[in-house]
Amino acid sequence: MKVNRHDETIDLNALQNHDRPGLTQNMGGFLSECAAVCLDYNGHVFPVVLRLTGSHTTQWRLAGPVVTKQMRRAYGDLQEATEYGASGLALLIVESCEGLTILSRSPKDGGGFDYYLTPVGFAPNSMEENFLGVATAWLEVSGILGGTAEEMQYRMNARIRRLEQAAREFSKARTLPAWIVVVEFSVPGVRMENYEPSP
């Protein structure tokens, strides 16, 4: 386990930067606003202390967009907002801790994970026939609007089982290590674990 203390700020607004091969500026803004609305629902006002446990133990100051009444109306489906807001936070955390960024969203039938990851700063040729061949890891995300540490661990265990099943179904050549991130918005807290497929 890596133990760090981060005094810097992680900013949800950074999801709108143009340097991620698998995330548009508009989608980044959507993920950012989803996370902000979920935190606002739980009574949090930026900056928020965000605690990370699991393979890393650390905390950051979390900044983000000011939540307006219009945003609350736009993201009235809090279940959906929780799913996408957790993805936004997860992407920022794997970038900060592991130097990995989003290469592509995985399709629903893509093998039991949410995103393909690639090293930060890597600029794949989008014309390559095997664009996803440059992926170096998978990312699986789960979000909880309000829950307990036990619920976070339950979600973590369920995601590990899902990845184990995906590893059995995929050919060995297509199986990658994975990061599993569970975000809980009421504390707020994040648990991140690494999954390495069996040889």
C-alpha cells in the first residue's frame, strides 16, 4: 500500500481539459457537474476533503463547479448522476495516483469494465487499425450517493468478481490489469484497488 499526503487540490473542472484521448470537453463538463451535484446533495460545499483508501492512503482538497438550482434540475436523476459523477472522480484519481488517463469508454458488452486506460501524455494515432491495442489497463467504477464503508467494500468485492469473470471469458492476450474505484459521496470517500488477472 502506498501512503501519501497530498496537499494539492484536485479540481473537477480539469475534466474539461483537451488532453485526454477518450474524453471530450463537453463530456468532461458533464462528469464534473454530476459529481458536484452528488456532493451538493450530501451537504458539501467546495473545497471538500476527499479521502482515498485501499492501494493508496491519501487525501486531497477537492474543488469543482458551483452548483446552481439549474444544475440540480438538470441532474434530477441522482442515480444517473452518481454513476457518472463517480466516473469523473475515478478518472482524476487514477491520473493523480497512477499516471493513467482515459483512452476510451468500453461498450456495454465490452467485457465487464467501464474504461480503457493509457499513460498520461500518450497520443495514440486514432487512425490505427487496433486503436485499443495501446491500452495498458482497465478501469471499473462504482458510485454510492450515500453509504457505509461496508457497502463500499461490498461494491469492491462485486467488481473484483466481475473482472475475474471477464478475465476468464477474454483471451489471455486481451486481458489487462485493472483499477477498481468505488466512490461514496456522503463522506466523501474513495476506495481504489488494483486487480491483476491470474497468469
